[in-house]
Amino acid sequence: MKLLLRGFILCLLLNVFGLQAQEKFTLSGTITDVLSNETLIGVNIIIPELETGTVTNEYGFYSITLPSGTYNIQISYLGFKTISKTLELNNDVTKNYKLEEAAESLDEVVVTENIEKLNIKKPQMSVNSLSIKTIKNMPVVLGEVDVIKSITLLPGVTNAGEGSSGFNVRGGAADQNLILLDEATIFNSSHLFGFFSVFNPDAIKDLKLYKGGIPAKYGGRVSSVLDIYQKEGNSNTFHMNGGIGLISSRLLAEGPIVKEKGSFLVGGRSSYAHLFLPLFDIDSKAYFYDLNTKLSYNINKNNNVYLSGYFGRDVFKISDSFENTFGNTVLNFRWNHLFSDKLFSNLSLIYSDYYYGLELSFVEFDWVSGIRNFNLKYDFKHYLNNNFKLEYGLNSIYYKFNPGDINPTTESSGINPYKLIDKYAFENAIYLDAEHKLSNKLSVSYGARFSTFHRLGQDELNIYENNSALTFNEAIGIYEKAEPIGTETFNRSDVIESFSNIEPRLAIAYQLNDNSSVKASYNRMSQYLHLLSNTNSPTPLDVWSPSGKYVKPQLLDQVAVGYFRTFKDNAFSLEVESFYKTIKNRIDYVDGANLIANDAIEQVILNGEARAYGLEVLFRKNEGRFTGWLAYTLSKSEQRTPGRTPVETGISNGQWYNTAYDKTHDISLTGSYELNKKWSFSSNFLFQTGQPTTYPNGQYEYNGLVIPNYEARNSSRLPTYHRLDISANFNPKPERTKRFKGEWVFGIYNVYGRKNAASISFRENRDSGTNEAVRLAIFGMVPSISYNFKF
């Protein structure tokens, strides 16, 4: 670390001195959509004479320092017309540009050679971006556009199961993904137990998935970062758009508060399939609703403020005996400030809450649990010169964990009030990242994040003999709960346990020629929160728990190398990456672990380790009537939990075993074809190795009971998963110039009706008395139709 710091200081001094020795000036500004005044992320600003350029940040701001002179400035963004301006640069200049959306035609998008070079040169790797237009063209189940399901079509990303919004990245668990909506943490990304995601596509502006080489400004998870930003709203004119489907609908409104200075955005979704259930004498309900909001205001050229929020709820009710309510609430106030044309800052105050409520009328009690946090972030982006950029900042998060609160609902209830002990924690981090262009062929990005985590005082904490909450019974070879020998009581300001970690990051890109480069990256990350779940994908009942006296933080080390190439002026691209990662202190559960209403989780868990490695290939066609990609992943994901002493067996005798999300082969083929101005077609094909599972391999009878005996953990697999989806978009009046426009979307999910197994269980056949396997398949073929409109 000292060597890294010395190198950074040296590079900083050299660049500063170089800046002073030459007469250079800074061009900066903001790029927006001419119609909505919405800022645009990732716009390319290219200076062909110098074969250099930059891109706009998350708020549409750009800054580039150049020698004095006259230049041709090219501004290019996919889906918008490229503009070219001549600029004489003999002092610092602020230039704001507005881009006009490209007309709807079948002409190819022209991408210049310089843009292609810039992408090849950047050291950032293991990052995927999808436009909302691409996502909306993908066929999806039940006709509902789904952000989460769309990213599972990328290499290195798999779904957590049929109909689930959870996802796994490079062999990691679903709880190892950091999911951000306008910088606020989303702890559960699903609606209706995983059939839909919480993200309204109409409100989404930009998304990026980081699988490796993760920048130092991100932390807190060890697998991936899904960073999603909402639109800011149209500050020029009022617009509405939405869609009506078979089981859900959505509506979004946006418009100016003060023309060209302030805007609002309000969007809502709701499902209504439950309204038809009484027609079939079904006394149950299952529905969701959510609301996206955002207010934006431009105070002056150096200051912008934003207030964004999300509120979502799911309700699942069976007759009058069971009702389940859960959902997310987030609120974020952000202040963008421009200290100078080279220093951009963003201050965020964030509130995030995940609520889970369960009312069981037949046993007369209800249950409430959740996690709440308050987050302060202050980020800076410093454009020192064209070859050297810095990002640095700080982050502080205060957590309150409510593991469960049980209360009787009637006076006659046999349930006594019971409150699981609340837990508290404080997480802090500072970071520094540098992006450094060393030569025309070599670029590096390097930095570090220093994180600390303090488990704060709680009402009671168990004390165990030898600090061991779990004992091993040698006679029968099983783990058993240790009996506490006492308890400790703390003040809220006390620190029970503290952790600190230095998390270095490094990425290197070397350009082989104008069309290809090789890249490599390394990153270490820490995760202080743990999802207590022994299911394969996130469920509403999952409980989050902080690291502490008996639970250590997870630590990741990941390396990746890759080859990147573009063909025919970026009409085609190829990305090949290989990765290897290890994770320390991965929680594992002893056989028979009970996680529900457990106030002593430490009695059923062991600390193990995990590893994953693989090869990813992504081949894309970016232009023309037909566009799409082929993604292939060959990978392995394993976990091992050895015994703590020579006599302990650990889990699966301390041997490596497949994680529940290991999939050897994962192939996805995605394509879109524009037939004419009225009709376009899309399709997906997926093929995946079946998920690991554990089957019984025998049985024995004891006191008249038949008890199954199980094989080693995850040593079998479900059948291979595959399906084909298709959709068609019909725009009946593409030449319509009036404000109201509409289109029909027809789709078929799982065209050939493959009964993909979500699980396989075993039972005794009542007629024959023999054992039989029963496959549970959630979906067969599912047709859908929806109508989208805007005005």
C-alpha cells in the first residue's frame, strides 16, 4: 500500500508540473437532450486532431484540458444526432450542448473511429451497460419489462431461478450484489415474490453493472454493483407515457416546475390480476404497487439540487388467515456543485428502509422486521488534466436492524409479545481513484478504499464458553447449539466489535492497435452485512445481520484479464474475459439450521470460504436492422467450510462443494430486427446447466416413521434449463405527428412450453406405494399483450 501511495504522489506531482509548464485551457460544460433538457450520461466528446476525448459523468458534466488552438469538437451519443463544432480555445471555456434525438429510420448509426479508440483505450473492464430502449425490446414474462431479467442475458450473470428477480454474478450469491437506485440501497429488488422487479422502466435513465474492476467509490458488497439512475424529468414541456398490460399497468408524468430550470417526475405501477380472482371463487390476493418521484432544480450554472424517492409495497393474502406485506422506501437529496471547471462534487443525504410485515390471523399474531439506514455521501471528481483524473470522497452509513417483532392481534391469542433484539452498526469509508493515461497505448486506473465497520451496543449479547456459540458432538458427528453462560448489556454508543480493511483497486489497458486491446484488473472488497437465508434466491422473509463478535466480514480478492476488439468501425465487437475470485468468511449453515425468529444466529452458522472462476465471451452486432449479442459463460462456483478443529467434520466433510448458483454453461442469444417503420421483432434464447441440488439417496424406518437420508450437499443437479422467447412491436401510425402515440407489444414467453424445473421433490405414490420424483415448473408457455402510449 505504501508503494502504491508513493507512486500516486509521484504521478500527481509530474502531472501538476506538466500542467504548469504548458499553456493549456479547460473546456467544460453539460450536455442535455434538446427536447426534455434531461442530462445525458456517457456522451462522447471527441477532439479528432489530438485523438483524445472524454465522456459525461452521471450528471451530464464533462471537462477536458487541451493546449491552446482551434479544434473540431465532435459530440456523439447513441440514439442522437452527432454534432460537430469548431472551437477556438485560448482561455477556459464553458460550453453546454443540446443533442437532438435521431429520427426514427432504418439508417445505421454512424460511430466515428475516434469513439472506437476511446472505448478500447479505457482501463475500465467487466462493466456492462444496457439502454432502456434495448431493455424494452426484450421479450419478458407476462409482458412486464424487467430490468433485472434483462441483465441476466449478459455473460457472467445468471438468474436465481424461474420467475425470480434475484441474480447471481460470477458465481456469487444474490446478497453479494449492491443494488443502487439514485445512490440509495435497495435490499429487495423483487415484486410478487420475484415475478417482477421493483424498477419501473419508464422512470429509468441509465444503468451499469460492474462485475469486476469495481471503482473505489463503491463498497459494501463482494460480487457486483448494479447502479441505476432515475430520469430527472422534462423541464421544457409536459409529457405522459405509460402502458396497459394483462395483469399490470403503469403511468408516468413529467414536466417543468420552472421552464428550463426545474422539473418533476412522478411514475406509478400497479398489478390488478387479484381483482379477477373472486370470479373463480378464489378468496386470495396477490398484488403490488410502487411510486417513483423526482424533483430537479437548477439554481445557477454551478449548483443543481435533486430530491428523488421510491416507495413500493407487495401484498399477499390468503383468505382471512394470512397476510404478507413487504417493500422498500428510499429518499435521496442530492446537491451537485461545480467548484471550478475542473472540480465537480456531489453531496447526497440518503434514507433507505426495507419493511417486512406478516399477519397470521389463524394463530392471532403479527410479525414485523426490516432494515433501515441513513447514508451520507460526498463525492468529488477532479479533472486535473486530460491524462489524469481523480475521484475521491467519503461515505458514512448508520444501520438499524430489526430482526423481528411479534405481537398478539387479539386478547385471546396464545402468543406472548416477543421482540428480537435490535442491532445497530456504523459503516464508514474514504476512497481515492486515479485514471491515468501513461501513453497513447497504455492507461491505468488505480486507487484504494479504506472502510471501517463498528458493531454498536445492543440490549443483550450472549456470552459463550471459549467464545464458541456452536459445539461439535463427536459421538454422533453433528453440530449442536452451545448454551450461553451469560449475557452482556451495552449502551447504544458502545462499540461491541470493530473491523477495518484497506481495499486496493487496479485496472490496466494496453492498446494493441486501433481496434483491439488487452486489459487486466484486481480488486479487493469487504462486505459487512450478511443475508440470513438458506434458500437459493432472495425472499421477503430474509433477514439481514451485521458483522460482529461471532460473524466476520466477507473479504473478496478478484483478478480478471480480457481481450477486447471492434470490427468494421464498431459495427461488431468482441469481449473475452477470464476471472478468478476468492471470498473469506462466507457464512454457511449447519444441517437443520433454523433462521426464523432466531435471536442467536451465531448458534447455527460457521465461517467458510468460497471461490469462483470462469471464462466469459460477448459478441455483439451494434448496427443495422438486425442487432443483438451472443453471450457465453463457462464457470465454476464452489464453497468450503472445514471443521474448526481436527475432530470436526465441517460441512460436507470440509470438502469443496457446488454453491446453489453454480452453472457450468450459460448461453444466451438476444436479437432484434426492424422489418419496417411499423413492425419490429425481438427474441431471446437461453440455455443453462441445471442448478445444483441435494437429493435423498436412501431411507430408513424408525418407530414406524420413514426418514430419508440425503447425499452430500449440492452433489446433484436439476435438469438443464432452456427456453425461447419472442416478441413483436407494432406501431400502427409511425408517421403520426400529433402528440399522442401508441404501440402494441405482443409476446410469447417460453415458446415451445419447456417445463423447466424450479425444484424436484420426492414422495410416496399413494397407489403403488413406491417413491416418485415430482417436478415443480412455474411457467409453461405464456402469451402476453400490452399497449404502450405517450403524449
